[in-house]
Amino acid sequence: MKSVLAPALCLAALASTPAAAQFGTFASYIWSDKYTYQPGESITVRWTVKTNGDTGPYVLVAYRQNNQTGKKYYLPAGTETATDIFGNKPADGMNPIPIGDTTKQILAGEGGLIPPLSVPEQYGMHTLVVQFRDPSGIRIIKSNYMKIGVVKGTTLIDSNITENRTLTNDTLWQVKGNVFVKGGATLTIEPGTFIMGLPGSQPASALLITREGRIVAEGTKSRPIVMTSSLPFGERQRGDWGGLVMMGRAPINVGANVTVGGQPVGNPEGEFFLEGLPGNPDTTYGGTDPEHDCGSLRYVRVEYAGSIFAPNSELNAFTWAGCGSKTKAEYLQASYGLDDAFEWFGGSASARYLVGGLGADDFVDYQLGWTGKAQFGLFYQSPDERGNRGIEADNSEYLATASPLSKPQLYNMTFIGSKNQGVDEPNSPGIYLRRNAGGILANMLVSDFYSTGFFLDGSNTQSQVGAGNITVDGVLLWGNGIGTNSPNTVEGQVQPQSYALITGNPDKMKNFTAENPRFRRAFEYSDPDFRGQFNSPLYRLGWVAPPDDGFFDSTVTFLGGIGEYDWTEEWTSFLRDFDIKP
């Protein structure tokens, strides 16, 4: 193993360091041995650095931050005065050092660069931070974050929530079986709270917000809410637990005329039930209230979700079923799901700032008459953790002509495939609309999908272009169609009939291009950077502006899910279990 610390450099050598060394093209990430601790326990922190030719030198600063108070305790001594990892203060001159490649090296702990850390008696969420600063020690080039919780103990939730309840961040909450929030109850989750689903529960562990319940889970950038598997790092799997489901009374397009196998699956009130669960009031969604408020989600992560409820019926990480326009959702991350990252079954709920990665199915899935909005999405697969499609859209799998029509407005999204065939869908395009689906799609980046990059499947779906129910403005394609060795052109990356629609409807299907997005550095799955270089086509002038309607940010001028400002910083976790497995 090669140490990250190279021999110390003299100040004269530092003065001659070329400016190119400060571009920050290296990748790095840190992690602890688990998520939650009790006071007095020891923490081991490891890190990996991949220089990508960028060896610095950098000043390394490490600290623990109490996110309840905001106070920072700088390592190695735990002082509130900033120091580098050698204890040097800015007034005395911090010590810049070259960096080198290292993998799973102990940073803090026995044999590490920093002595072992002891968990403080300060309950709530804390952040372990490692910063790479320029030689002056002032400008921060890059920060790595690891969120941990300091808790009093563990509380099991294994029954329905029928009255208002608050989950506090001083406790680890474990969910066993189906937990329904019902009877007018509101489930409130404090910022910085950890909730863990227990694998193997029968029925599967899941939080399900019924039409008679509500959830308020509002984390912050420094204190996200984390819903994850209870298994140790390195042992977690997709589908360890169910996920988060919200059900509401907004319109869906399932009615009494819809049958499956000769049996009715809807009713005259426009209601349906959650797939994989028996039909009853707790699993019913849909209705006549387009504004129905299922609750609010902000800075929430859902990891290792997707337990199988019934054959071919897995839960998604995040599910909105018949939720209305007053439902709030922003800054959400879905990782390692066995099914979709984000799915909407009808309704008019909207969402923004979404991150989805390493799931086994689709990133964005909508059907049954969804008419909401979404902006800013970053979605990625890896060759080792394959998924299926970027967008999978249906009007209805039960009756393609049902109304209301699935026609959301989606702006500014990045979809990166695995370069391999889909997990269980051989035909896995980056953007895939079928079964009469509609949609307004704009400023989309689609790259590295084994199948084609863009596909409108079926004559009824294709007819929606002429009807004005499908409009597309701005799609950058790169490296799609790997399975057929397609040329890296727009025509080569779009399904043939769909390409004919582009050429035949220039007013409704426009600004398709095939270009290298020119990301800032090599894509590192545990530390991705989705931003483009200075000369990236993502920042070219001329991409369509989103509507100025109170929901969309209409000032953005870039294509894809992210501009110069990295809105994923600190609250997300991109760690792959493969990369941190002992």
C-alpha cells in the first residue's frame, strides 16, 4: 500500500509549484466503520485517494463538527482553533504535502495519521470532515464528509403509528415489518436522524404513509435524514428493507373499467391499491383532490431499499402514489435500491434536486397519470452495479388511453448508464416512453447506456408527439447503443422510428446533439463529479430556459442536472460498499 504522504517539501519548492497542481482533479473519500455510535466508543476513519495525476501539494485539515451547535473540533488535538493534521496553526504556517494514491488506509485510528477518535457525549448528528486546501491553507480545494449519529440507544418500531409521533436524532430507530402512518397521525422526523430497516422481516420493513397520515421529514444540508439497512458496512444488499411510500388522494387514471385477468382493479372513485400488498384502506391511493398534501421531504437519503413484497413486486426507494401538488420533496438521494429510485403513480406531486445511484431498476419511473414536475436530477449506474433504464414512462399498463394522461414536466437531468445490458430488461434505453405516455422533457444528458439513448416505443406513444403531448428540447447523447456498436451520432443513439419523429417534428423534438459532455475528471463512483469542464457543451448558451412558474428555477442556462455549483455537497453519500468493504 502506498502512503498518501510523500516526503515533506521545503518552502522554496512549494513556491515554484505550478498552478496546474491546484486544479483538484483527484478523487477521494472517507468513511467510518458504522453510522451510529454511543458516547465513549472508538471511531476508525479510513480513506481512499486516487490522484489522477494531481499530487498537490495540499494542506490537509481534519475536524469533527457537532451539527447541533456548529462547533468544529480540529484534529489531531480536538481544539476549536483550526490546525492541519500535524497540529500547525495558520499563524505558524500550515504544512503542505504531496499526496499519492492510497486505498482503504487508516486515517484516524490505530496506525493512522491521526490518533483514535472517541465519540463525544453530544447526541445528534456529527460530521467527520477532511479538507484538501491550497498551500496557503486558506482556499479549500475539496472536502470529504462522513455523517455519523451519536445516540443514547436503539428503539424498535414494529407497529402502526396512529397518533402524532416524533423520531428524534438522539436515538437509532429500527423499523420491523410494515409500519403504516394512519388515522390522522403525522410522523415527524428530526434533522440528523438515522432510521434502519431490519432485513428479513415478514412482511418487509417499510414506512408507509397512508391517505389518512402525513410525514414531515425535513433534514438540512448538514443534518440529512438517513434511512438505510441495519446490516454492517460491507454486508448491505439491495432490498435489505422496503423503503418509503406516500399515498394520497390526488387523481390517478385507474377507474372501474380497468381489469386484469377479468377482475376489476379499480373503482368508480378513481382509487387503486399499492402493488404487492392486499387491497384495503391502508394501501389505497387516488381520489379527487389534486392538491392533497402527503407531507414534506427535505434532505432525505434512502439506501438499500426494495424488499420483495410479492412475486415481481418490490418497493421503490421513494414512492409517491396519488400525492397532490401540496406535497413537498427536494434534496433526496436513493442508493442501492432493488427497484426504482423514484416512482410516481399518478397524482401531481413535484420534486427537485434528486440523486439516484446503483439501483437495480430504473431511476425515474412514472405512470397512472402523473402530472407533476421535476428539476435537477443526477442518476448513475456502474458496471458492477447494473440497473435498467434512466426514465421509464407509461400512461397506464392497464389501459393505455386512460385519463388523466401521464404528462409531467422534467427539466435538467443527467443519466449515466453502466455500459452493460440491463439487469432484467434487455431493452434498457436511457429515456424510454411507452404505453401512450406523454411528457415535456428538456435539458437532458444521457450517456453510456447499453441500449439506445432515446426511445418512444409504440405507435400510440409516438402519436403523442403530433398531439403535442410529448415535447423534447435539449438532449445531449454520448456513448449510448453499446450493445449494437452504434455510431456515436444522434441517429446512431436514437431508436429509428423515434429518430424519424425528431427529423419530422423540428418544432416539438429539437436540440438533440451527440457530444462528449467533458466531465471535470475521470468518473469515480464513490466520489463522482457530474460537473463539466470550462469548455463543456453542458454550459453552452442556447439551452432552453425552464418555465417561470414558481416551481422551476428559470434562471439556469445549463444542460444536465448540475451547473458550476455542486448542490450534492455534504448531505449525500456516494460510497459503494465494494469500495469500503473490509
